[in-house]
Amino acid sequence: MKHKVLLVLIFLLAVFAEAQEKNLVDGVFETIQKMEDNHNKIKALLTQAEIKKDTDIRNALRYGKAALALSERLSHKPGIIGSLETIAELNSRLGNHDSSLLQYNQALIVARSLGDSLKVGILLFNIGSTYRTKGELQTAIEYCLQAKKRIEASGDRSWMAKMYNGLQLLYYYLPDYNKAIQFGKEAVFSAREIHDQDLLIKALSNLSMPYKDRQELDTSRQLLLESYTLARQTNDLHAQSAILLNLAGVFLEEKNYQAVKQYANQSLQLNKSLETQEGVCTSLRAMAISHLQTKEYDSAKYYAEAAISIADANNYTYEKASCLKTLSNIYYAMGNVDAGENYYNLSDDMFEQLFREENQASAARYEKLFEAEKKDNQILLQQANIRYKSVWNAILAVGIATILIISFLVYRNYYNRQKLQQRRITELETEKQLAATEAVLKGEEQERTRLAKDLHDGLGGMLSGIKYSLHTMKGNLIMTAENAQAFERSIDMLDSSIAEMRRVAHNMMPEALVKFGLDTALKDFCNDINQTGALNVTYQSIGLNDVPIEQTKSVTVYRIVQELLNNTIKHASATNALVQLTYDNSQLTITVEDDGKGFETAILKGSKGIGWINIQNRIEFLKGKWDVDSHPGKGTSVNIVIDN
């Protein structure tokens, strides 16, 4: 009963605290609304919007819209520009990019009317950044290059730093990683120089991305961790959610799928609390990818379908195409090729449609530019016939350049699609080949196990029974000394047959491998060879204690070592051999060396020997890498590396 009362009290306190917070927000808004309608009231409303944009976007929008309404009533153009910028930024955070573009363009018209070159540059930059977010990179380039001229001409260090950060992202998406890193470093340096912590957070996070794609993962992770620490200090939840998602991407490259789940889930929860639908959509796709990699296909499908639903509802075309591609990979992994192919085609069609729309938009913009220049040229024609000819030459050059650009983009799209399809076909063929190899190897081991059991339990039992019967008969027979000697030789031959049968059965499936694991089995195998005197084998194992190795992998590694030592005994004329197994950083390294006569490794490329082919197939099945180092008269060394 006490626990129930306590729970009720906690609930009432939570409700009371929430009501108090709402009343406080409403109280601040009402207090500002009671102020006299003037420029100070506009500043107060925009200040509150700035304070709340990282923690309460809905209320921040309320203040921004109130500031816009007041600015319009007072015909205060700087207030109109500031209000429209604030509302556009908030809409962008909510994923409403079309609304954001509308408000930035409205602000741009007002800024041009004021003749404020820096503000025009800033708005052009913001428009370009929004187009970049929408994936319309050609349009983004046009606006950002216009902005660059104006901002650099102003000498404003703060906005130059922001511009470098924006250009970093733009070149990253093109992709041109060298330029992205160049502008990223300038953005980080400038942000540190002017002590702009918010910008530094963004610049560090953005700079991590080209390093990640260049597989410089340690650098990428360090940049993200520094950015995340700063974001936590400033309580910037939006930045935290984006950084967590980028960290998930780094761990995905490192194949640390549990870490991917952890960071993607943290990002998902933050985006849900912030009500940023685009962030939720991206986080869900990251969760789907992480569950796909850990073969939790039902969960992966659930997250992918949830992401597609949000992308549909908010018209996030690029994100939807990416989610469809993820869903296609999930169905392929589940073995549902038809569904995988269907979703792959849907994704491919959407990417093609996006590319086509971008080309059409670019063509339309160039057409407008062409028409504008044509009118100007007609005016210039009336003024001077000489200038008329030069202008038409310029127009012709622009037209040819436009056609060449569009042709290049169409060709690049076709080439990329062909390359993507070929890569997919190659991946499917590789997967099919690995599956076939796995089936053959498993079948082979199962048959070995069955034969070993049949030999030991069937033929072994029969031979032991015959031996027992002969011993029993010996006591009941009267034989000459010569016959008794022949009888003893027969029993000795029977003992030898039983021992040979047991040796064959043991080689087919060593009991030590099943009962005690790979390390013990290989140690016993090497000792058995030493006892035969055919070869002196030294066995070493490092880091294998208490390391769980899958049964199939253990058997395959055992067979590889067995085949390599058999080749040494048959062909190398060696006296000594070394077998070494090392486990470090989730990698198993196998080294087999001998002091035999060696050979030219070039002959392996054309070798049709079953032994080498079996070794190669088993290594490929384990997705390992191998290297053979041998020279005539200098022995042979085989090194194999396998990820566990």
C-alpha cells in the first residue's frame, strides 16, 4: 500500500512540475505581449525564440511567428528578415525544408530591397545549405558560390567560418573529400579563433565525415567525441542526436554492431523527444542496418518500415529511397530474393527520379538565365551592333556548356547505375559461391563423422569380436608349433588392423576436436606426427585460452593445418616444421613453416592439385587472407589471417 501511495505522489508531482513549466512559458510570452509594440518587443520575442530553439522548437516557433507579425505591422524590415530567418531555421530542424526555403527567399527579397550585401550573402548561404540538405547539390553549389563572394568581401569572421563549414558539407556530398577536409579544417580553426562553441560543434562533427569515408576511423571518432562533449556542455540536443548518429556510422565501418545499436538508439530517443521527424527517420534506418548486420531480421524490417512510413508522411524522397534500399538488403539476407529485388528496383527508380528532377530543375534555371540574358542582349543590340555579336557568342558558349553539363550528368548517372548493378551481381555471385562452398564443406565433415563412427562402432566392433573369438579358440585347439606360430602372427596382424582402423577413424574426426576444442586437437595431431618420426613438428598457440571458436570454423582450421602438414610430409623433404596459432584483436593468425626444399610460388596459380584447391576453398569459406612465401632450397612459410 505504501508503494502505491508513493507512486501516486510521484505522478502528481510530475504533473504539477509539467504544469508549472507550461505556466512559466506562457507567463514569459504573456509578459512580452504586454510590452509596447516597438523594436525592443521584436528583439525580446526573437531572443526567446533563440533561447528555446534547442530544447522546445514548438514554443520557439510561437515566439518567431509573433515577432514576424509585429514586424510586419510596424513595417520594420530588419525585424521581418530576422523573424523569417528564425522561422526558416526552426522549420529546417523539423524537416520542413520546403517551408524553410519559402521563408528564406522571402527574407532575401527584403534584404535586397535594403541593399544589405552581407545579409544577402548570409541568406544565399542559408538557401544553399537547405538545398544541400534536400540533396539538390547543383542548386546548392549555385547559391553557396554566390554567397561566398559576398561574405568574403564583408570580412565578417563569424560568417566566413559558417560559410567554410557549409562548403565543407557541400564538397563532402559531391563527393570531393580533399576539398571537404580543407574547408572543414578552416571552419574548425576559425570557430576556435572566434570562440564560437556552437559552430565548433558543427564543424568538428562535419569534418569527421570525410575522414570516415576515407577509412581514417580513429581521426573521425576523435573529432566526434570532442564535438559530443561540447554539445553536452551546451545542452545542444539537436547536435547531440546528429553526432550520435555519426558515431554509429563510424562503428558500422568498424563492424562493431552493438555500438551501432547503442548510439543509433540514443539518437532515436533524442530525435523523438525533439520531434524532428527527419532525424527520427534517419535514426530508424540506422537501427535497421545495425539489426540487419546482427541478423535480427524481423527487428531490422520493423525499423526500416517505420522509417519508410515517416519518409512517406513527410515527403523525404531521398531518405525513403535509402530506406527502401536497406529493406531490399534485409529481404535479400532473409532469402526472399523476389521481395529484395522488388524493393531494390523501387529504390533505384526513386534515385533515378531524384536525379532526373535535379536535371530538370537545373535546365529550367539555365533556361531562365538564358532568357534574361537574351532580353539584355536585345537592349544592347539597339545600343551597339558590335556588342551584339560578342554577347551572342557568350550566349552560344553558355548553351553549349549547359548541354555538355546535362550530357555529362546523364552519362554519369547511367555509368553509376551500371556500376552499381554490376557490383550487386558480383556480390550475389560471391554469396552464392560461399554458400555452395559452405554446403560442400559441411557435407564433407558430416560424411567424415559418419564414416569415422561407422568404422569405430561397426568394423571396429567386428574386428574386436573376431580377436576375442580367436583367443577363445586358441585354448580349445591342438596345434603344431608351426601352426601355433602362424596363429599368433594372424592375431598380431588383426591387432595391427584394429590399430590402423582406429587411426583412420581418428583422422576423419578427431575426438579431441569435438571434446576439447581446436587448440588441444592440433596439439595432439602434431604429437601424433612426431611419434611417427616422419617429421619433427613444433606446435605453439598464443591467446587461444578460453576463446570461443565456432565448431564449423574449428573443423575448417584443423583441416587446413592437417592438409598443409600432409603436403610438407609428402613433398617438402623437410626435417622440422612449425605450427603457430595466434589470437589477437578478434583475428586468428595461422602460420605453418618448414625447412624443406621449397618451390617457386608462381606454380600455385596454375596448380590443379586437390590439396591446394581444398586449402583455398576453406580459406575463402572463412573469408580469410593467405600468403605463401617460398624459394627453392629455403623452405616454405604459409600465413593465414581469419576474422573471428
